Amino acid sequence: MDFHFDGVSAKKALLTRIAELGVDAKASEADPTQTIFDKVYAKLSSNGASSKIEAVRKELYRILDYYELQASPKILLKENALETLETLKDDVALALVTNSGRKPADQILRKHGIEKFFKVTVTRDDMTRLKPRGDGIAMAVSMLNVDVSEAIYIGDSVYDIRAAREANVMVAAVVGGVHNTERLIKEEPDIVINDIAVVPFMLKRLRQINSPADAKRRNGVSG
């Protein structure tokens, strides 16, 4: 699960501040946020200013926090999200991995009363690199103390799919998010679903497929 903000204004503010800092990072609004950061850090390093990276990172994160906190009251849950979380809460260890900062993420979780559903919440402030890199998902899997083979990540963007792939985690793409169905399918997720309400049924079927008894049946072996 993740939250999606209108990042256009935030990216413009980031790029403006980067230019003001005199960093010619050759970044654009079309770049994922992590790619912008990568370009900035690489330029600072090549200019012999690696010691400034942490201070610049904190300043850029503060800009993102500002815009996310402004937008968070407008953030709505996906249709059927609350009901799905209620269904899963006693059966599945749930984690939230978001590119949003800790403060805006916590504000949204409290607003919708869903913080209780997640055993682990990984935000921008916790991970080394944001999605589409897999750091956050790998961290969440480790904190849940499960094997990657037992985990599945559910998201609605190509960045979610790429991050899950990098973390070696199965991924289900939910239609109706920031990227259209064609773009999602092009990334070749393991599963594509049209409604988050089907997630409990999807997980039940995956368990059946991966059960020893079902494996025997699929291999033509009876009990």
C-alpha cells in the first residue's frame, strides 16, 4: 500500500532549490524523485562535495514534507481499501512502504484510522533509496521477519512493480492508480487486479497453489 500525491508542484520546488544550490544535476520533472536525488548526489560527489550530500538530502526532504503535509488532508483511500484491511488484519502481517515522509504518512494513517492494521511502516525517512529502488520493500520484509518467497507487494504504479522486482518479491498491480493499465502490464507484474477487494481471495488462492497438497496435485502425485 502507498499514498500518492500530486508531485508536480513538489518536483518543481525541488528542482528550483537544486538550481539555487548551484547543483547542475541535469534532472527534470519527468524523473522519478529518487532519480533526481541520485543525479544530485552524483554531481556533488563529482564536484568533490560529498560532505554536503546529507545536508542537501535533509533540505530536499523538508521540501517534500511541506508539500505532502499540505496535500495530506485531501488524500482518499482507494475504494474498498478499508474493508480489505479489516478482512486481512487477523490473517496477514501487513506492512506499508511509502515514498512519503514519516510526518505526512502518519497524518494520513491517523486521519483514516488505519495505522492499527500495519505491523511495519517504512517511509522516505527510513529507507536509503526510494521506490523504484527496492530498499524500502526489502526493509519491510526483514522487519516482518518473513522470507521474500512468502511476501507479496501490492501497488498501483510502475515504480511499485520495479521496486518489488529489485527486492525479489512477488508483485500484484492494482489498476486505477497513477499509471494506466497498459503501462502496468508492460512492466510484467506477477498479477494484475482491477479491484483491491479481491486481494483476500487472491492471497487464499496463492496459499492453495503453494501448499504441499496442491503441489502434489499439480505434479500428478496423489496423497
